[in-house]
Amino acid sequence: MIPNFQNPTGVTMTLRRRQSLVELAQKHDFIIFEDDAYSDLRYEGQAPPSLRALDETGRVIHMRSLSKIFCPGMRLAWVVADAGVISTMATAKQFVDTCTNSLAQYVLLEYIQRGLLDKKLQLILSYYRRKRDFMLSQLERHFPREVRWNRPEGGFFIWVHLPEHLDGSEVLREAIEQKVVFVPGSAFYINGGGRNTIRLSFAQVDEPTIEVAIAELGRIIMRKLT
């Protein structure tokens, strides 16, 4: 599960659904892997408790990553779970990569001890919040009223619902000709669903590019509606 700002939809799981999921894990005896890579990238709203915090039976393995807030190339992350689970995972990991890069861990430790990670987090929150708000404003400006989208409280993604008869993959083919790329929603389904959805990301593009890209997508969608 990706409970916070889920990829691809940007949705945050409600407290009620989190509680229900943890109860189901206990009832049916299954393990939950909580992929919480985006929780530090919250731009507004109150953060609900993690699945791990709601778990009283040791069925949640909580995973966090520094790839979104520090340095992706260093491949640093951490896990919170019961001691037996951690021991088993550590043993398995040694056979995969002979342990995590020690130099990268020391660099991170020094970075945190100097208070630099907290300062960087504040900067990137402001940076990404501004780009999220800008993309949302461009959607309001350029997309026809028949199109719907969400307002994620954090993360990198906005989930767009096109009218039922439109196919996101067909929109993508025309968009590529104009040097605009996104991921059609159907790529995230295993049953052929989501054909009228698309995922937009504001993570790596600047505001002028967002403005041009959203305007072009709006024109393409408008043509398909007429």
C-alpha cells in the first residue's frame, strides 16, 4: 500500500480506511507492506497516522525512503517492523547487494547532524507546492469543463478523469507529436480499466513547461470532444 499521495492518483488514504485495512490484516492473517516514500512531501492538511502506528499485531512493515527528499542516487531508505522481520530482511538483503553503501550512510548522517536535511525539506516543500498549485491553475485555465481532476495534499501526481468515451492512450499519441508526455491511466491497471484517466506529474518540469504542456493537452482534449 502507498497510503500517502499514492502513485499514480495522488490520493491519501483516510483514517477510517487505514483502520479497516489493519483490521482486515488481523482477521485474514496477511502482511501489509506500507510504502511511505512521499509522506514528507505534504503541502497542506493534517497527516493521518501511519498504518504501522495503527498496527498492534506486527503485521505492518513500514518502509520509508530518502530518494524524494535527499538524493535518489544514494539509494538510502529504512524499515520499521518487528525485530524478527528486520533480521530476516537484513539477511536477504546481504545476498542481493552485500549491504548498503557505507559511505553514503556516513554522508547522510553528517548531513542530518548539521541540520541540513530539515532545511532542505522546507525548501523543497515550498518548491513543489508552488509547482502543484501552478499546474492546478493551468488545468483550470486550459482544460474543458468535462474533465475532472483531484487536488493532492502532497506528493508529485495529479490524477485526471477524461470523459468516459475518451482514451488516454490516444490523447498521449497526439501529445507526443507536440513533445508532451504523460502516463495514461490504463498503464496502472491489470484489467484493462482506467482508459479515460491520465497521470500528470509536476515533479521535474518547470512552470513555463507546465504552462505550454497543459495548454497543448487542453487543445487536444477539446478537439476530441467536438
